[in-house]
Amino acid sequence: MTARKMFGEYGMYCDGKVMAFICDDQLFIKPTEAGRAYLGEVTEAEAYPGSKMYFLVAGDRWDDADWLAGLVKATADALPAPKAKKAKG
């Protein structure tokens, strides 16, 4: 897992795939069918004004490291590999 500052907030990456955002002290996970199955009941919200809908993870779930790691793994495994960047020039 790595984090990068984006839009004044943070993007979270797993295996080079952007899979979550932390915005306004809230955790938003990219929606996948695997993530939906893992979460069960899903709350969706915009990560930032005008964004698509993401799964909003309640703050009380952040401390459950095993549960959160399972959600991250399920989501990252379901996302496609990042596209190779074209060389400049």
C-alpha cells in the first residue's frame, strides 16, 4: 500500500492500482462486486464533488485491521492492472 497526495486529499494504491481515497477524514473504496460482497450492506457516496460513487467505509471499521485488509485485498484483486504510461518524447 502506498498513498499519494491528490486533489488536496490522498489516493491509496495497492500493487500500483488506485483503489481508495481519503477525503475529509473519510475512506472511500472503489466499487467492485468483490468489495460489495465483502461489505454486505453498502453505503455509497461521492469522494469529492462531482466524483463517481464509491463505497464509504465507516470510521469505526478503520481500527479492525484484519477486516480492512480483507476489503483492500478483495478490491485490489478485482481491479484491472494499471495501464502502462507512454514514454514522453
